[in-house]
Amino acid sequence: MSDRMPNPAHQPTSTLDPTSQLAYNLPPTVNLASKMLEDIPWGWWTLLLLLAALIVAHILVMPPPRPKFASKTAEWACFFRYVGWLDSVPELHIEDPFARYFVRPSIKVMARILPAPLRRKRMEAMSHYALGWVIARTKFYDSIIQERAEQFEQFVILGAGFDCRAYRLSLPSNLKIYEVDRPETQAHKRDCIRFVPGIEERLKRVTFVPVNFNTQKIEDQLPASGYSKDKKTLFLWEAVTQYISAEAVDNVLKFVRENSGSGSMICFDYKYKEAVDGTKSYAGLALKTFVGQENEPYVFGVPEGKINQFLKDRGFEVDRVASPDELSKLVKHSDTEKFLVPGFQDIVIARVP
């Protein structure tokens, strides 16, 4: 056997791909990282890809930046409705798929990953019991509107904000719907729901009535949008009265009484004056502190037990008053699956004689 060294020129050519050979010349840390990636099971890769897709999907439907004028409590209410929509327990569930379009992706992910019992507990504590109140009043208003809508020719949502009942509820096709709010809020709302399938067709049913409450009056703007003051009308005034002055409350009630047909109806909620003034303690009163921290303090209330006289003095007939006890039953499935409804607010239904 020859002792000569092999001639390099006579060595067989490597069958390895040049790009594969380059890997052996990479720094050790890069080779180690590559090896670790190769060792990840395909199941984990699939999970990572799904998570990435979920994040991208949330970003694509991310609501536009909140305008400076937007109400923080209105945004919170959308989040609470979203939490209610996620819940599978009938008494704790509300059918509001539109709420998710107003909630930021990071908050949606947080709500989704928590198990339902933990989600309820954490969200209720975080909201100072606003969660139960929002879900209860949503269920109550939804049922009233769907039960009685056929009795009316017009449906006016005062201070509509991010309310999407006009698009998500099954309402009579001949019911004329008006949403009254400031133009900036209406533009932001339509921007948020732009990705909803078929939304443009649903929006055709609604007449948006822009009102700058500092310079314009509802009684001027509504008729200019086709509203008829002689027709029997259903008014919804949700989560507004506690944030405006007594004079503003009286002005709205006066408009409803003087600019709608006989038998027209208004539904609204209100706080007890004793809770607003701090002269009496109630269950769930921490909610007052919560909204105050959002720079939207309570400024108006009706004395407890005096709503009948309050509305009679303003020319209305009270049809029904829903107390905190009644509303609490709407969000109770069992002793462990329930929400607390703060005890210092009612919902009232009143009619124009």
C-alpha cells in the first residue's frame, strides 16, 4: 500500500448542496438555534402559526384610535357587552356580536383566554359591579324593544353612542329608525363596524341625525331628517341621565312630550339622587367611584321611590319601573353563577298621554 498522501485533485466531488455546506461554517450559536428550531414538534409550530394568525386578525379589525371626545364609560360598556357575549350561560349571555368591534385586541385576548368562572370574577371586581349592571340593562332593553317595537312607527335612540341595536335586533321592516348623537361619534362608530359583513345594507335602515348639543337643538335637527312629531314613537335613552344636568334632562323630556304622537314611549335609566349626593349608602356604590375616576362623574339623580311623581310632573304616565332586585334576576343562573346589580338605579318606561 502506498504511503503517499492522496492527491486533492483526485478526491471525489462532494454531493452536498453548497448551501448545506455553508451551514457548517456558521457561528456555533447560529447552528445551535437552527438545531433547536428543528427540534420543535410540528404541533407546536401549528399552535404558533394559529396564534400569529389570531394576532394579525385582531390587528386587522382593531378599532380606530379613540377620539379625544369619546366617552370612556361608553367604551367600558362595549367591553362589558363583549364579555356578556362570550358567556355561554343563558342568564349571563347577551347577543351583541357588534361589541367586539369597539374593543381593543389586547383586551379581547385577555377576556378570551380566561376560563369563564375566572373571567366573570375578575371582570366584575375590576368593573366595580358595572359588568352586571350593563348586562342586565342590555337584556332588559333588548326584550322591551323586541316585544313592543310593532306598536310604533318610529324608533329614536337618543345619545346612541356605540349602541348597535338598530343593526343586531330583529325589528319590524316598516319601523323608521333614527340615531341621534354628535357627528364625530357617529363617524367613529361607522368606522369601527366597517368590517361587519353586510353592514352597509343594515345601515340603510337607519337615519343618522347629527346634533352638536352645544349649538343645535334636537327639535330642529330631527324634523329636518324626516322625523314626524305626529307619529307614535319609541324613544331609548340609555345610560345618559346621570351625566347631564337637571335642566338638560327636563329639556329632553319636554321634547319627547311635545314632539311625539299620543301613546309614544320613552325608556331610560337613572340613578338615585341619594347615591349621587352621597347621602345614603347602597350595594355596589363603588361603581360611582369607578366612573368618577374616568372623569365622568354622576351629576343628576331622581330621589329614590319618586320617579312616578317626577314623570307625572312632566306630563308622562309611568308604565313600569324595573328595580335593582328585578334586574338582578336577569343575570342570575345559580348562587355561584350570577352578577351583582348595584342597588341605586332603576329603569323606567313612561308613556306620552
